[in-house]
Amino acid sequence: MVKRSLAVLVLGVILLYGWGGDGQARADQAKDPRAQKAEEAYQKAVEARRALDSTEEKLAVTKKFLDEFPESEHTASAIGAVFYYQGTDLGDMQGAVAFAEAIRAKVSDPEIAKSVDKEMISIYGEAGILPKMLAVADRLSAAGALDFGDHWTIITSALKADNWDLTRGYCGKARKLANAEVYRTEYPDRDLTDEDVAKAVKNREGMLLVSDAWARANQGELDAALSDFATADGLVGRSYIGAPEHDLNLYWGKVLLMKGDHQAAAEKLAVEGLIMRNDEALAGLKKAYVGTHGNETGFDDYTAQLHRSIAKKVDDFELSDYKGERRHFSDLRKDVTLLCFWFPT
Amino acid sequence: MELPRLEALWKTHGNEGFSVVAVEATRDRERAMKFIGEKKLTYHFLENDEKNDVVRDTFGVTSFPTAFLIDREGRIMYHHVGFEKGDEVELERQILELSSDRGGRK
């Protein structure tokens, strides 16, 4: 079976779906000559970007492609890349948004417009321009095209802007999409077992509950929020190092701090603060320590010890190198080892 | 963390008991080898298995790049997802801290 691989660039993280397949397959589809040309130009731009090191040059190559082919099936992802290079990496959010809007204005094909609008939701959200983000969302929603991922993009933008009503409103809307039927419709190309779907739906329910509970806590409903966090704990997935996904423990710890439960807060914040080096979690950990000990004396020794005690031991594994030789990870380790996972984009 | 930026860290700290192991998740051998060659990367590269999907099944990694910094005892002391400018500064700080930390108390 050929699985389609789809890489999505979000805030400097690439999420990869259905890998193990043939990423080139889409290029073989029959197309009109203009689309064929756009496809070739896009592949060339991606190839050129790969060879370049500087963000400015990568940006220029991507913009050149969009100027030449503003309307193609790659418009949305190219706009996303421009926003990442110019906005996130180089810090020119305004310029990046203006460029994206200019390209969007040139798109008339309804399917391409839809995919670009989805990208615009995340661009506006990331740039903190919520009224424009919501206007696009309303337009997509009226066309029945606002999927769970779009809802989630809006929720994370609302959370970042401390907009609790908006957060809760979209959590409510998204909950209607947290079911097996919708999930299967959203990923028609993926080879999903019932077990996969059930797990994904549980995770969706959990992530909405986490966000809604954090908004709730900020509206003063601390106890209700704590009870929701406990429920979400049984729903969301866990990373390899043992942290529940979607910042559950960060929010949970912060609400426990609001309640003055310093001991419990420290337990929740330890992995996020010390292993994932989340600044908010680390600050919360310090607050919890001061709450228990009265002052900051001994905090560094406390965290040094805590850090070692919560750190997960890495599993050994065996894989081949590019000479075809089997290697044990344990043989490659030194006093300090960086293990990273990547794929060529 | 972008792989070419790791080359500099590896060049600087490679003699001080520091190693880098990069696992390519998608078994895209052609592109991977081209990239490694073009960027002249010299640390350890491994390839994910078809039958034994270490990246997803063992480490549950679905966002890239993801990096784990591991100490002498095999403990994962630092976990990082994504790549943004300046990430390598924090990473180098963590490497130095772990290198000076000889297992017990400082």
C-alpha cells in the first residue's frame, strides 16, 4: 500500500503524517500545462531552498515562486514558508502578513482559495491579528470547511492572546468534531484501525478539555478546572519522557499554584520546567519552592537533584548506518550525547 | 535544531566526550545522503527501520526535529522540539552543564 506522506511546517516544527510512503506520487498526476509548470517551479524552489543556508535566501526563493505562480496547489504551503522565514525567523510579522494577503488576493480558484484561507487563519493567529483570523474562519465555516485543525489553530491563538471567551467558544465548537466519524472523513488517505481512531478521538477530547479548563481557571473557576485536568489526564497522549501532551501539566501546575498547593504544583511542573526547559514552568517551580521554603535559598541544589530523579533512562536500540552496518545506540554514546530525529525536507 | 547547526557544536565539543547521533525517520535514503554530503555533516547517522519503526514506536516522535540530550548515566536531561534561531545557544549551555556535571552533585 502506498501511504501519502504530508509534511506540515508549523512554527518551526515539522509534523509528518503517514510516512513510509512515496512523497513524489502526487507529481505524477495529470495536470494542465500551467499547473505542470507551477509544479516544476515549486520542486525547483524546494530543491534550491534545501541547498541554501541563510533564511534571507530561502525567503527570496520562496517569494519568487509565489510571484511567478501565485495560484497553484502549493500556494498555501509556500505562503506558510514565507511566514515562517520572514515573520517567525526574521521577526517581520507585518511584512509577512502583507505579502500573504497580496498573494491571497490573486487567488480565485475555490479549492486553492480554501487551502490558502486555512493557512491565513494560522498566519493571522500567530501574528495576533484575531479579528481578521475570525473573519476568515467565519467565511470557511459558512462553507462547511472549518475542520478540527483549523479550530485548534484558533484555540491556540486565543489562548496566546489570553482571550478566554474565544478559547471556550471554539472549544465548544471543536467538541462537535471530536468523534470517530469526523476523524475518518478528515484523513481519508490514512490506513486507520479502530484503535488508532479511538486513541486520536480521546486525544482530541483531552486537548479541548485542557484548553477549556485553563480558560475556565482564568475566569475564576479553579476547582472545576482542576477536576477537568484530572479527566484530561486520562485522555491525552504522553511523550516518551512521560509528559502529557498539550501542556496539560503546565496549566495544571499553574492552577495548583493559584490554589496555593505548592507541593502538587511542583510535581506537575518538574518535567516541563527542567527537562523541556519551559520558562513558565521553571518560574512556576521556583514559585512553588518559595511557597514551601519561604525563600529561594537552596533552589539550585533542589532542582539539580529533582532534575536527575525525574529524567527518564533512554532505551537502547539498533539501527543501520549508511554503510549498511548495524549499530547499537549504546556503542555510540559518550559522556554527553545528543540524539536527534529528522527527515530531509 | 537544524542539522547543519549541530555540526558546529559537534566540531567544538566532539573531543570532550560529546557525540551526536541523528536518526532519519522516513527512510528517504537518497535525499538523506545527498543532504549529509552537501552539508558535509560528520557525526553519526542512522536510518529508521522498515519493520522496527524505532522513531515512532519506541520514541513516539511525530514532530521534527526532536532532540534528546542524554547524560553519562543514560538519563534524558533535555528534550527539545523544533528549530528556531538561538536554540543552539540553550543547547550548548545544556551540553556544557552536563559535561561539567560528573554524575553526582556538582
